[in-house]
Amino acid sequence: MDSARVRSDFQGPLAVLTLAHPERRNALSSTMMRALLEALNAVSARPEVKAVILAAEGPVFSAGHDLREMTCDCSQQDYRALFELCTDLMEAVQSAPQPVIAQVQGMATAAGCQLVATCDLAIASERASFATPGVKIGLFCSTPMVALSRAIGRKRAMEMLLTGKPIDAATAADWGLINRSVPHDELEEQTRALALAVADASAATVGLGKAAFYEQIDLPQVEAYNRAKRVMCENAALPDAQEGMAAFLEKRKPEWKKQ
């Protein structure tokens, strides 16, 4: 594994994972996905990390799967292994206890767009764009469709999937694919500010809440409320919740328990 394709940097309570293969447009090859999955799993196990920023080198955030890898006399078993690895990666992003924030400096296409849609939060440069262009080469973006449709809804997702046309960062923000579009030279600063705002909260509370969000989001409303009530009861009994409520009443800053 060429783990150098994903660089891990630690900045106080933040971990910055950087896709570092710009000469191949940060394509999500098997090697890249394994390296990113390994980095995510390592970060997930570090309680001092309160938020994760996912960034990329070069002008392209990620061009999606490496098509060279998919045109080498592959068998159905080879394709299955590739897309199972991709699914494992996307699930790792959302199962990590820390919020994962995409810092999108350029184009994100196909599985690269899927990765942005999968992240808990995303901030993009005004220069960024997003597309699911697989239909243009005879390979419908079926796995990116899962994350995309959940982020922006049916009609907008179908427009992107059926036409393959890119949308700009302002449109992506309006549609809910990203949280906001910012001036290019402010991207790193604003992403870090958001990450630090997240990191200021109780890690135990954030981890519990993130897991509950994804557990309830696709449930019928009655089941979602039942799940949420159980989580609220569990959360209220946590030492950090008791400390936070007491601090609010006493008009002081809470002191979160070290994880």
C-alpha cells in the first residue's frame, strides 16, 4: 500500500487527511481507498481528535474511480471487490465518531462527488465543481447515486446523474450538497473555523449524536422518534451532559471529560 497517497497531519484537536496524488487527479484507486480507509480508522481510534478535515492536493479534489484500473480485463469478482471497498470507505466516513468535513478546493466527480456527499459537512471553494458524469462513458454512477440522492433529493440527483453535467459551488450549496461556498483563498481558514467550532463540543456527545443522526435519517417518523428518545435518555445520563447543563445554569464554560 502506498500510504503516502494520503497524508495525515494533526493540529491540536483536528486531524487533516489529505489526498496526495494530484498527478492522477486524486483518483480513488484501490490503493488510494485503502490508504484513506486506513487513515480514517487510525484517526477514529484517537480520542484526542475531535474533528477530521478531508482535503486534497492539486486542482482536483478527486476524479472518482481510476478508470485504468477498471479496464484491465476485470472479472465480476474484481469489480465487486472494488465497489465493496468503496462502500466500506464511505461507511467508515459516517461511522467515525468524529465529524468529517470535506474541504473541496476543485472538481469532485463521480466517486469523488460521492465522497463529498458522504462527509458530514463540506465547504467548497468558489472554484469547485461537482459532477456524476459516468453516463457519458456508459457507466452510470450507481454507487455515487446513493450518497448524492440522500444529500440533494431525487429530482436534482437525477438531473446530475442523467446529464452528467457539472454544477458549480454556489449551486451545490443551494442544493445541499455542501454547506457553503467560500472565496478560494479563504477555504482553509473557513474549514478550520468550522472544524474548531465542532471540536469545542463534548466529544462523547458529538459521537453519540452523529451515530444517532445516521441511524434515524431513513426511518419512518415514529421509529425515528423512538430511536431519538432512547439516545436522548442515554445522552442525558452522560457526565458531559450533566456538566454542560450545570455549567449553563451556573453561567460558566463547561469542562468536558477527557475521553
